[in-house]
Amino acid sequence: MTLPEPLTPAQIVAELDRHIIGQNAAKRSVAIALRNRYRRRQLEPSVRDEVIPKNILMIGPTGVGKTEIARRLANLAQAPFIKVEATKFTEVGYVGRDVDSIVRDITDAAIRMVEEEHFLKVHVTARQQAFERIVDTLAPETMIHVGSDPADVPPHLRLFHDLALQMASRQTLGDEPIDPTPLATPPAADQAGLKRRRTLLRKRLESGDLAHELIEIETEESRSPVFNVWGGQGEELIRMEDALGPMMPKHTRRRKVTVSEAVEILTREESAKLIDRDKVVREAIERAENDGIVFLDEIDKIAGENKGSGPDVSREGVQRDILPVVEGTTVMTKHGPVNTRHMLFIAAGAFHVSRPSDLITALQGRFPIRVELESLGADDLKRILAEPEHSLIKQYQLLLGTEGVTLEFTEEALEELADIAMMVNARSENIGARRLHTILETLLEELSFAAPDIGETRVIVTHEYVHRRLDKILGDEDLSRFIL
């Protein structure tokens, strides 16, 4: 799926600026990489296949925005995206996940994305069919005859007959009350009454009047066991249903839910029946191959020389296994073969102990663009607190606003919080902007606890408020090491 109006690099950077403070060099690099995907799609097919993405290596300490840049980029590109930790993989022959699971995971992510898009296309039709199923449940076209033996009445009619009578009897059509008795008469006697009742129920369903009524519906349920399969491409989880397809019997079960929940459940079931599953898989594989973005975090942890034992035994082996996936290979998944040649890989690491040059030479060459992210200063931390579209300050204001508490921060308070974050980062481990989460939670802990009991009130966080809440912890270095 291409963007309706492809964003220019400047527009991409502007979008990233709404959520991420600073790191302009990294933003420019990923913006160019994303725009190059659009440029590649404009080329002739014979040339297009020769243009491969320029993978990016981000170097910088934790908490400076590496992961957030990659995640926001994937949202802008409307592309399949996964984040994986390099440390979770092991060399072939050792216990652990093999690197081919990267391809399987991004293919699954692409299928979920494409499936949702196809669901949206058929949503209106599927919702109408869901309404019809609920109407059939509440006012079935097969009537119950007066004086029928209850044992002869079909189970689904026994379950919903009373509820349908109750709902219909409370309604009027114009000024004339609806007579519920036709549900208990032979079909030949009052087909018009049944049709009128079904029409009214359908209107009430569409208007949401019955949203909170309880009904019992029959839904499809997958009971297929999941098992591990080992093959030439490593380990993969397979459902019996995926392996045997239509040979597996369909299971159903009855569920008692509200009408609104029933509409959502049945709409999804009807959507699945309306879409072409094979087309979804083909489109998803094509999108994963050409638009997929893999964020490979903590790559610095697999750099360096092997020690021959312990957890580092397969670090270089993992690099050798990652290499063919990054440079382009075909991995067999349960959905079919997937080629990685045109996927974009963004690797990131702090490289405090190791250096990028400690990676094996061939892998270094597969990440031609290197961007060093800057450490955050006090001004950056202050801006992070308040400026992004969904900043921490705005989140706390909205959360406490649900309890009637109006929360405000003065400029001096924001500056003091940024200075405290800088000081604690310097005193202990530097975790960047993530330190702000800990400090704000400690600062507002008492207010968050008491908010439901104090009612509507206005709280202004000032410089003095910050010191009153945090000075005791900051004064004890050992205590601040554990709390902040």
C-alpha cells in the first residue's frame, strides 16, 4: 500500500518533530530512506529490482529516541514494522531463537496489517450481515406455534423467544403499540407482524438502542492445537488448522454478551468470510518484501570477540546468521517464501563497551549509513516534558483530569525537573529521557493516590512543590539510586 500523497523528507522530519525532540541528523537519515522507497517504486521494473535500501546504524545511549524514531517512521510509511532484540538470537546449533524468525514475524505483522485494511473495505456489508444474524436470533423467521410442546421447540428459539418478546413489547411503531403475540402464532397468520417486528429490531440495532441488552450468540471458535515445527529454516509455531486447512472441523460455542459486543464479534466473523484470504497473504508478502522495516536493537551486545564460553559464546555466530537476512535471502514461512532483499533494516546500539568496528566486516558493510544520536541535555529534557504532542505532562494532566483534578506546571518546575533528571542520570546510570518517567511518577504519587477523594480541584506544580516532594530522596544518594 503506497501513501496517497508521499511525504517529502522535510514533511517527514516535521511529522517526527511532533513526537521526538532533537536528533535532527537521525530524522534526516530515516526521512531520506523513506522517500527513497517512493522513488524506487517510480522506476522501471528492470531497474527497480537493482535498487536496494541503504540500511541505517544508529549509535547513541539509551533513552535518546532511537526506538521512537523507527516506530514513528513505520507509522508514517504505513509499513510492516517489527522491533527485535539482537540478544535474543543464538547461532544455529545453540538453544534459542534463530534469526529467520525475524522474517516470519514481519510477515505475520504484514498479514495483520493487510487483513485489517481488507476488513475496513467490507466493514459496512459485514456489519449489516451481523445485524441480520442478531435479528434472526431475536425474531427468527421460523415461528413457534401456540400450544407447542416445549420439547419440540428448537433450542435457539427457546433461548431467545422471551427476550425477543420483551424487547418488542416495549416498542411502538408510530402511535400504535406493537403486539408481541404474533411470535406465538403460526407463520401463515401473521407474516406481516413478523416482518414489522424484524424491521423495528433492525432499526433499533442500527441506532444503538439495544446496545446494553444481553443476548446469547453462537460464534466460531478455533480449538486447533499449536505445536513447534523444526525444519531447515529453524523453529516455527504452527496451528493444526493452518497445516490441515479445511479438513479441520469448525467448532462453535454459545456466548452471552451485550448486543454491542455481539455486533463487533459477528462483524469480524462476517468480514473474515467476505475477504479473499489468499489475496491478503499475497499482498502482505509483497508489502513485507518491499516496505518492511526491521528495527534491530542492542546490536552492540553481539559485537566483539567471542570468549568461548558463557552467554557470549555465539555472538559472532549470530552476526554471521544475521548477515544473509540483511543482505537479502529467501526464508520459507508458513505463508510461503519471503525475500528480504528490499527490506529496510535499522540497527541501533549504545556501543559503550564495543565499537561499530567490532562487528564482522561484512555486516558493517550492510549498514552504510551511520548516525550518532546526541546525548540529551537539560534543555532537551525540559522540552520532552512539555512539547511533544503526547508529552508526559499532557498524559498526567489527562489522567488526573478524569478525577476532576486540573494539573498545571510552572516553567520553573519544568526546569527543576529537567535538572533533577540530569543530576540523577549523572549520578547513576544514564537512561536518558526514561528518567523523566520515574521522577514524574515519584513527584505525583501522593496526588495520584488522593485524587479520587479530593474532588474537583486545581493543583499547580511549582519549584517549591518539586523540592518538597523530592528533596528528601535526592539528599540520600543511596535512596535516590533505588527510587529515582
